Amino acid sequence: MIEKLKHKYALSSKGAKDMVRAFIAVTLSNLVLMLPVGLLYLLASYLLDNQLLQEKFVFFLIAIVVILICIALTTVFQYRATFLSTYVESGVRRRTLAEKLRKLPLSYFGKKDLADLTNTIMSDCALLETASSHWIPELIGAMISTTIIVISLLFFDFRMALAAIWVMPIAFAIVLYSRKAMRHTHEKTNVYRIDCLDGIQEGLETLRDLRANNMCDQYMESLNEKIKLLKNMLFLRNLQMQHLFVVHK
């Protein structure tokens, strides 16, 4: 599993172990967040049976305090296992990438569009960072915790378990069938981003010629149009990501 994570997400050995730790942290955090629901269920049972005695108040007060402490501890554990570990690993990944680029011959860069190359490298690094801190641990942790919760519900009432999981196949189907649209949006966003970066680079390289020929206004109009198209595509992509995040949650 460690080797597979290292290869798939360009992680070091420590980074892969930290990602497994993030899976565990998210799972624990999700399970602890179910404790208030269980406590509420127990309270409702006592109220419906008119059996809420005076000594039960102390039990519920202690339980509330213990649950709040558990939620705080698991939240801190999850934050450290996801965000802090991710950006420590990001530094390792960027240094490793920089070392590999340093060893490449200059002729390699002469054959490449530097704007395209820089955009691809930086956007991929940023995407891996966001995925490692927000998406992958949340997805795996949610799958594990949901499985544990559903199995637990089966011991109480199988109808409750079915009512809790009937939406899961629909949610996974939405996520799977939206990959094509997400890939198309991502590719189109990259095209607009590269076009925008090329426009900026063009302005930096030809600034004197633009001023000499009084073409600054025309150039800025063209660049603003490219920036506007990029902003619209980024807005659309963020909407799609938020939609998938809501479906996932």
C-alpha cells in the first residue's frame, strides 16, 4: 500500500506513511462526530419512556464533556495529519522536483514552451497539495467510517442501515460519471491559463515595441479578455468541485 501511494501521488516514504495516518485521523474524527448522535438517541429513549431520573443528569453532563474533549483531540489530530503533513511533504516534493530539473540539459528547456512547462509543474504541485490535504483523506476516511457505522447500525435495525446508505450508490455514480466533465473543464482551464501566461510573457518581452507602435491599449484589451476567460473557467471549475464535495459529504 505504501509503495502504491508513493507511485500514484509522488510521495516520499514518510509522505506515504503520513497519508495513511491521515486516513486513520479522518476516520477517527468521523466516528467521534457520531457520539453526540448516539448520546441524543439515548436521551430521547429516556424521555420517551419517562425514565430520565435525576442521577442521569450527571451522566449526561459528564458524557457531553468527554465527547467535546474527544472531538477537540481528534480534530487537532486530523488537522496535523492532513494539513501540516501535506505541506511538509509538499516541500520535499518541490525540492525533489527542482533537483531533477537542475540535472536536465539546457537543450531540453529550449525545446519546450517555458510558460506551458512552468504552469504544468506548478499547477500539478498545487493540485497534489490540495488533493492530499482536502480530498483523498476525506474520501478514504469517509468510506471507512461509513462502513463501520453501517455495520454497527445493522446490529440495531437493518432498516436504519438501509435508510442511511441508499444514497451512497447514487453519490458514487454522480462522482464517477462527472469525471469526464471535470477532465474537460480542467483541460480547457489549462488552455486558457497557458494562453494568459503567454500573453503576459509577450507583454514583458515586447513592451518597448508596443509603446513604440502605440499598441499598449490594444494589447491590454487582448490580455484582459484572456484573463476574463480564465476567471470564468476557474469559477466554473470551482463550482464543479464544490458540487462534488457536497455530494461526497
